[in-house]
Amino acid sequence: MIRTQIQLTDEQSRALKALSTRHGVPVAELIRQSVDKFLQSSVGLDDQERRRRAITAAGKFRSGQHDIAASHDNYLAEAYAK
């Protein structure tokens, strides 16, 4: 293993220590597991696969609104206001 140094916010440090205590796992192991999950989620999909997934998802969801193309900015502003 390679030793490295990182800086965490106070909140991050407290949360990690609490998880460490709760699960009986060292903070370093929690960080390694988090890095592994991040790397797995960030790697592996090339542009072609991302496009294929986007095209597959298109049209599968319904909002019930019939003017989304014309009024999408209004709907977005409304959603952010909530």
C-alpha cells in the first residue's frame, strides 16, 4: 500500500469516525472503499455506451405535461423554487 495524506473538513472527519466506530472498520478502510466505489462508477463506460443508454432511456418516462419542449424553462424554475 501507498501512504498518502488528505485533508478533510471537520464534518467529514466526524462522520467518518462515527462510521468507523459503528462498523468497527478503520477510517482508512472506509476511505479506500469509498475511492474504490468512486473509481468503479467513473470508469468503464465509453462514449458509445453512454449514448446507447441515453437513447434507451429516452421516451420511457412520462410527466403528464404536453408542452415540455416549449415550456421546459418554466417547469425547471418551478421545480427549483420548491
